[in-house]
Amino acid sequence: MSAAAERGGRAERLRAQARAGELVELRKSRVTVGALSANALLALLGVAFLLPLLWVIFTSIDAHDGASLQLPHPSLVHYRAMMHEDRLRPFYNSFYLAGVSTLVSTVVALFAGYGLSRRHVPFKRTVMLVILFMSGLPAVMLLVPTYQMFVRLSWIDSLWWTSMFIAATSLPFSIWLLKNFIDQVPRELEEAAAIEGTSNLQILVRVVVPLAFPGILVTALVAFINAWGSFVIPLVLNSNPQDLPGAIAIYQTMSENGQVRFGDLAAYSILFAVPVIVLYLIASRRISGAFTFAGGIKA
């Protein structure tokens, strides 16, 4: 075969491959009915979530607030109404409940998760399954015996003991999360620290905690959100009006003086959501870089 014929055949094959590639690209870019249906469904769900959010935002700054979604008449009167001490006290109570319960559940879960991850525990798989089952158990099921126990021990109407029970309800899921996060920390780093004579507590504090810190942050954030929005537990275990958290205060705003004050309700709801949003924005930088162990172990 001559060189010219060989070059011609090669060019023909290249043109054929190019045409095949164009057909593949056309097939890939073709819009299907399934894709359109999925996008339409997602758009409907987005609108369904967006409309209530717009109502809350517009109503909170509307001088003529109402139950319908409308363009607001800009005013900060509802936010000014929230600046009184009796309105802000539920925020302090929520911070107390969420802060104490988050700290207790995260610290206890850290020790428990480390033990389950690094130590030989008999029937470990069964223990983890029990923890997973308990994490899905509704806290409402435990309220009746817990209330009786609180009354018998004179723990009723106490922010401290209420926060302890909230911490206990968050503990199973926190242990499950932290155990899995600690599993990702290389054991070689702990072994190297142990060779240097480091104690178990120092290994946990100086080696495991810094490397698993994003996971600890995620666990604490989940526990905080769970405690921050807690409604039924404080309502049952603490009937002192001075100790009511923000979630219950929002509910009371809905029926204040026998009528719903939509503007105050919307403003209170936005203010109540701000701490969680701020915490997430602060923690997102550390969470986004979770578990980058590159360079931690040298070959």
C-alpha cells in the first residue's frame, strides 16, 4: 500500500471518529423527558419552600402585617418590639440550654467514641447497633417516666437538669458520629505518640482532637441545633415562666391576647434563626476542610 493511500485511510478514520464523537455529544446534550420532569419537580419544591420564607421576611418588616403574602410597607416596629427584656429573656434561656447540653453531650461523646474506636469492647457491633437504635428513639417516649423521676428528685423547673436531659437525648447520635469520625484518624500517629511516652489522655487531647476537630465541630453543631429548637422537653420539665426558651416563646407569640400578631411572630422567628445561621457560617470554614491528613504520615 502506498504512503498516500495510507494517509488517506488514516484521515478517513479520523473523520469517522470525529463524526462519532459529534453524535455522542449530541446524544449527551439531548434533553430527555425524565430530566425535564425532575427539574420541574425540583422547581416546585423550591417555590414551596421559598414562599413561606418570603412571607416571614416581608411580614417582619411590614408595618401593616397580615396573614397573606404582600409587598411590605418597610418598618422596623416589630424588631423594636423584640428588644424588651421580657422578649430577650427566652433567648438567654435557649442559649443556656443549648450551650450546656451541647458541651456535655460533645465531651461525653468524644470519650465514648474514642473508646469504641480504639479499645477492645466486647460485643462492640451490638453496642453500636443499640446506640444507633437509641439515636432514632423519640425523646417524647421518655418524657413520662422522666417527668416522674424529676418530680421525685426535685429536679423539676430547673434549667440545669432540663439541659442535662436534652444532652442525654443528643448523646447516642453524637457518639455514633464521633466514633465514625475518629475511625478516620490514622492509628500510626497515636502509636508514634505512645512510643514517646505520651499518656492516653494526652494522645486524645493532642493528637486525636486536633485531627478530628472538624468532626467534633459537626457533632457539636448538630447537638446545638437539636437543643436550640427543643420545644416539648422544656415545656414538660420546666413550667417556670422565667425559664421558657425561645421556641416556646414563639408559640406563645402566636396566641398572645387571643390574637395572632403576625409581624412580631415573623420578627421573632428570624431573630431566633440568626444564632444557628451565624454558627454555621463560622464553622463552615473548618468543616469544609475536614480530615486533610496529607503529610501526617511519612513513608
